[in-house]
Amino acid sequence: MFDQLFAPIKIRDMELKNRIILPAMGTRMADDKGFVTDKLVAYHAERAKGGCGLNIVEVAAVHTPSAPAHFVSISEDCFIEGHKKLTDAIHEQGGKAAIQLWQGSIAACMDPRAQMLVVSDMNFGGHTIPAITKEQIQEVIACYGKAAARAVQAGYDCLEFHLAHNYLPHSFLSGGFNHRDDEYGGSFENRCRFPLEVIDEIRKNIPEGMPLFIRIDAQDDMLEGGMTIEDTIRFCNIAKEHGVDVLDVSRGNIITAASMYEVPPIDVPNGFNIQNAAKIRKETGMLTVGVGRINTEKLANELIESDQVDMVVMGRAQLADPEFANKAHDGRVDEIVHCVGCNQGCYDGFTDVMNRPHITCMRNPMIGHENEYTFEQADEAKNVWVIGGGVGGMEAAQVLQARGHNVTLFEASDHLGGEFLLAGEAPGKAEMKEAAKEMGRQTEQRVLVKKNTTVDANMIKEGNVDAVVIAIGANPIEIPIEGMDTLPHASAPEVLRHEVCPKGRVAVIGGGLVGLETADTLASDGCQVTILEMKDAIGSDLGSLRKIAVMMKMAQLQVDMRPNSRVCKFTNEGIVLEDGSTVACDFAVFAVGYKAKDSEDLVQACQDQNIPCYVIGDAKRARRAIDAIAEGFEVARTL
């Protein structure tokens, strides 16, 4: 099954067993000095064990003064030992190991102690960062060569030079960033000079048989004067002559809205960058890696089978399920836990340095805990009831069952999935809905499920139960407004499920994620939509990359977004705001949030029977799916 995806490929002296690559995603699992940790070793080993063909160790700093804390470093000899431990672990699991050599330019700002090197003078945070000097350029080039030599000592099978995302090498190459007037700026040939000198220095310090990849942007999106795809093809043909073997074709930069292409959320189409990669491959004749929301085994195989790319990056697919490759290879597709591009744990978790030590995944709370969390069999098999079939309840039920407990999951409706199904009702969010159904199917295969069953206090008192997990979710908040009888209105869930189909001018009250997706649904159905948000910002509960994509969609749909708009009353003409103005509309939709369903009777019944009881997810407090799944997992692994 998926023969093309699992065909071996040889690049110089390295042979990969399949075409699946774990890309160099930032994890923040290194320690504060950049040393490889046991946590990082276990994370990579788990994905090699899961069948990945090539693990690329992430954004490894080559230059000590500009190396941010908790980013992997290979800038000094003292780091070699940790990297050797990491490559050994990958090799022991049957995988191959690469390391991505990186100088982050302004990305070093994640650590205020790290030096920021920029190609040209740059205004940053109210002050000017001076351009890198020629002496510093030579220093950094030499650092790349020394880092490459260390990578060889550490046992890596190949190297990747990061030449994208307006990190320093890309900043030199792109006319959108490079405004120098010396031999490293101006003409295309001059702008190529720094990255080509780096490539030459790397090649001098590695064996002839070791492959060299470059990660490069197909083009500079949303950047005036940036690289076109023709420029990229021209550079890649030159790079080939300097010893580059493989092109890892990405997109995006970190200073414009094009940053959403670096870790593309669900709003960006699957395989959105493949056409670019295929064109570059055709024009250069080089081995090419396809990148960009490739999260299913079927799509990955089709891209290789159709001769568009030679290999595929499947990063978040292997965050969601570290056994992705083995399951696909063995035909166990119905067991795969698929990524949905929510970005809640990977990108948002990476950038949330105040609240999260490292990345995670909504669908896989094990990330970063591969050695710490184990599904040890319970000392005693308990009869556990899970009340509620949303994603938190299903996660708890599956883990409890895997640990040997006797689990019964009760769901009041006729389907599993909860609010995650609702999230999939908005335009372009079908993956969310399918993921909820997928999780439901997997739960029913493993756990006794009783649908159309509402559990009450009497059932708990009369049942043979040793522990109860309450995951009954939340209800939409209803707010009383003067004159509600004068204007037709409904809740956001009713609109998203198309139980109510407003026409004409519609006001959505609430500008969070649910309000925005409701506006998307209405505007896509032809309504003239206005969003009214009492706070001073719309979309404040979205992660940064999803917010970029959603706001672009709102602009395309011509949705009128009004922050600082507190609703006071309804009239026959529309909605009166606190400032006295009226928003003319024919219908109003409430999207003002959710409130946990009342579980007091269930909790009290458990207490009366001395039954351990755990309230999780939205039943505890309405939040995101990542919180519900994490709580379900944590309760189940420790019960």
C-alpha cells in the first residue's frame, strides 16, 4: 500500500527506506544553553521508531553569540556529545538523521540575550539594528563550516542548510531584505554570494558522499522586491554546481502575513506549495522535497506517484501520530490520528514561551513526554464511566481502555465528537469534522459506547462503577438584551449547523473564533455580515497564524468588523450600540462564548457514593480542544 511513498531512495551515499521526512520544526526542547536533552532524544527516537525515513534535527544554531536559548545548538565542540546521543537513538530505531544548520537573524529575538544579525540596517522595536559587517560575515561563514564538521563527528547522515524564511542567508539572497551597496548586495550575483560561500564552506567540511539539502522559499510572498520563483530556480541551478543535492521547497517569511505559509493552518489548502516545488524540480532537474500541509498518506503518495516531487515533508502529521509511517505502510490507515492544522500546540505552543516549555499537539499530549508518560497497565482494572463523547471524553476513554480498565462511554446525543464537529461546519474546515468522526470511529472500535444515553445521579448510585470522568461540555451563552422580541435572532451553533439560515443583513454579536467562523458561514451563503465585538480587538482568541488567514478571509468576504461595539438593545431597525449608533440588520446571531454545563448533580452523586470523580474539558471551564484532550489524557494516564 502506498508503494511510491515507501519506495527507497539513494542520495549520494545515503539510502532512505522511504520518502517521508520529519522536517526541522522548532521544539524548544533543548536546554537554555542549546544542549540536546533526553526529552529531545526521546521525541526524535519515537518518530524514527514510527517508521520515518529521515529525521531533520531542528534549527541548530551555528553561531554562539546569536544562538537563542532552548534552540538546539552545534556552535561549539561541547555540543557534539549530545548530538551523538541523538543520532545514535535515531539510528537504533532504523532511521536516518540530518541536522539543519541555521542562523536565525531577527528570530533570535525570542531570547533577549542573543545577538540579532541582519543583512541591512533594520528598524526593530523602535531602534535600528545595524547591518552585519564584512568581518562578521566571514565569522558566520566559518561557523557554518565548523558546525558541518561537528555534525559529521556527531554521526549525522546528511545536512540541511536553512536558506528560507528571512533568516540570515535568505535575507542576503532576497532583494526584499538585502539593501547593501557592497559586494554582498545589489545585483542578483552579489546577493547570491553569501549563501554560496556558506554552501562552499559546508561542502569543504563534509565527506564527498554526504548529501547536502537546502531549505529554500519557492518565492517571497507579500514582500516588495523579493525573490520570484524564476529567481529561485536561477539560484538553485547555481547551488547545484556548488554541491547541493536536494531542494526542500518551502514558503513564507516572519515579517509579513506570509508567515502563515511557514506553519500553514487549516485555512490554507492541503499541498498548497506543491505546484511551485514541481516547477522548480522540472527546471533544475534536482531531487525535490514537497512541503505544505501534506497530512494524509493518500495525498503524500499521490504527489510522488504523479512525479511532482521526490520526497515529502510530513511534520505535523508525525506530531499528531508518531506511528504515522508504520501505520500507513502496514495499511492500518483507520488507526492513524491525523493532523488538522489547528496550530494550537505546534506553532502557538512554540511561540507561547511564557506558558509552555516546548511544543505540544492538540491530538497528541505525549509530545515532549515520550520517556515520561507510559501507558502502564493499571494495578487494578476498574469500572470507569466516561460521561460525554466530545474529544476530551473520547481521549480519556481510549487511554483508560488501553491501560486495562473497563470503560463505558455515555453520550447523550446520537453521535460522538461534541463541539469539534461544530468546528468542522464552517467553510473550509471539513478536516475538523472528519477528525471528530475519525476519533469517534476509533473510540467505538476500542471502547463500549452507549449513545442516546443521558447519565443522571440515580444511574451513578445504582451502577457498578469505580470512577467517573465527567466531560459533558458547555452550552452557548445566552445574554438578555432589551427588545429581543423585535429582531429575529439565533445562536452561532444553530447557524453553523444550518438549522437556522438567515438572509440579508446579519449582525454577529461576538468577534472570537466562533463569531468569525459564523461570519464566514453567513457571508459565504450570501449574507451581508457585520461583526460586533465589545473588546478592542477581534479574533483575540486565535493563534497568530490562524488569525492572519481568518482575517484575510474576512476581507475577501467583505465582512464589516467593528471592535469596541457593545450591544445595548434590539429594535425593528437593527441593533443599538452603547455609543447610541444603530447597526441596521435583519437578523442577529449570538456568538458570545460558552458556559460549562451544570454537572453538580453528577459530582454530588459520586461524592455520596465515595466514587472518585474528575471533571474535564469544557465541563470544567469552556476553553479550546487542546485543553480538553490534554485533561482527558492526564486523568486517564494516572487513574
